[in-house]
Amino acid sequence: MTKPATPRLRVRRRTPRTRASSGRRNLLLAVVVLLVGAGTSVFGFRFGQNALQEVNTPRSVVADNRKPLGKSQGLLRESDILASIASLPEVGDAPEVTAEELLEQQEDAAAEDPSLAKLKVDARTSDQEVTLTVDTVAWQGQNLTLQVSLQNRSYKPVRFVFSPAFDLLALSDDQGHTLRTFTDGLPGELPDDQEVYKGAIQVPMSELEGAQELNLTLTDYPDREIQLNLRGIPIPKRP
């Protein structure tokens, strides 16, 4: 008796994926990405457009008030220009003001303004061709200001230290009180160029209680060979 033959199992082999199916998947993915990007762009544009609906460009007042220019009339003729200039009213020459008149005007203005009470002093002293001049004394705010000038006619420069600490610059009143001072514009070294150098010495009002006159002493540094002394400098009335 023969055995029945055992049936053979047939195994189907799975066909490998082709490159075409992989390409379709990549193309589909790219299309999806493009669609998502386009949708996002459209949404962002619409959102921004809605947000800027109530925003308007500012109107310029100057631009709105401008009038349109007319057509050019071409170049003007020289005869028309000369005629328009000749038709202008003549203006007389302004009167020249001399230095003396200008100084008088300044003094009159200072006299009218009580906060700038000024006295023209023109007191000077010299030692070894070095000259010290007190030009004016004036009240300026809460300070008394002495406008001074220095000139060196010698053949060597002269040094100064404008400090009352070493008695190189000493300012006292007629009662013998040494006053606290501040200087402005005075040169530390006076060159031998015969030029006039101007500056100021200021004294606080609180230092001048009951004072009527001032005494000024200036000494060179470090030799202390030049002694410039001025006494009896008047003090103008307080404003």
C-alpha cells in the first residue's frame, strides 16, 4: 500500500519595492510640505493685512498746504533785474560807532542795570618792565569782579601763581582783612612779547562787609623779585 504523497508548501516570494513607489512617496511628501507652506503664508498675509487695516499714512501739513508751481517763465532779462533793483528803496549807511562811544554805551547800560554796577578805575603799577592794570571794578551777581591787565616789556618771561596761600596774590580791604579771591583768564606765564593779557579777579560779596577800598599785591614766582602793588582801589555801590 503506497503512502499518499505529502503536499508541498509553496512559498510566495514578496516582490521588492520598486524605485517608482519610493519616488511617488517622496513626491507626495514634497507636495504636502509645499501646500502647508503656502497655506501658512496665505494665513500670515491675511492676518497682517487685517491688523493694518486701520493704520493710515500720516498726512503732512506742509505738503497739503503746498501750491502747485506754475510753468517756468524762462530766464529773466538783465534789464528787468536791474529795473527791479533800482526800484528798491535806498537804505542809508549805518553810522560808525567809535571805540569810545561803544565804551560809553556799555557804561550807560551798566549804570542802568543795578546788577552790573561798574566803575572805570584804570589804576596801574609797574616793576621791572612788568605792568599791572586794574581796568574796571564791577558787581556781577554775588561777586565783585576786578578786570585786570598784565603786560611784560622785559626780555624774559615772568611766571605767576595766582594763589593767596603763598602771598603771591594778595587782595585786602581798607580794614586790613585778607580777602578770598578767584582768578579767571590770567596767564601763569607772562611771555616777553609786550602783548596785553586780560583776566579777572573775583571776590565774594560776603568778604566785603563794610569795605570801601581794596589793596592788591602781585608777586612773581619763584624769584619774588617783582612787586606789583595797587592801593585805594574803589568799590562801587552794591546793587
